[in-house]
Amino acid sequence: MDMPSSSAAASAPAAPVSGTTVAITNFAFSPASLTVKVGTKVTWTNKDGDAHTVTSTGSGGPLNSPAMATNDTFSFTFTTPGTFNYLCTIHPFMTAVVTVTP
């Protein structure tokens, strides 16, 4: 019996999710795409055994957490609309985006 390949699902882009929390688990941000309104505070929680960061891609972005140990949290309130791409600087293959709407 052939099992479906998980690579097809992994390559599909994630639909934006509304909410205010992001879990860091299995070396990924979940959800990988989050949409919030201006003024929303988003909280990231590291549920992995390894340390992770939440850091804006490029220079000058607003997200810049310290390395977070297991169960540590980082929160940021988005005050301007835009698209905010971020990654874990320790594991740069971990990427995600927050879209902030007016």
C-alpha cells in the first residue's frame, strides 16, 4: 500500500491564520503565516527543547527577541500595517510572516 507523500503538503503555502499566538515547535513557527489588526499583541512561545529567536529579516525590523529557552515567551505589539517577515537566527531555515492590516 502506498502512503501519501508528506512533501506535497509541506510545499503548499500555509493559509494566513488570525490569532494572537505563535507556537515554536518541531523547528517551525506555527502558524507560519498570521494576519492581525494594527494594535494587536502577538506572543510567541518556544515549545521546543532547543533555543530559538524571533527576528525580523533584513535590517531594522521590529522583531528582535533574545534566545528563548523551552517555554519562554516573546511578545510584540504591531503598531503599523505591513508585512513582517521573520526567522530564527539560530536556525535560519525557520521562517514565517505576520501581516498587519489597518
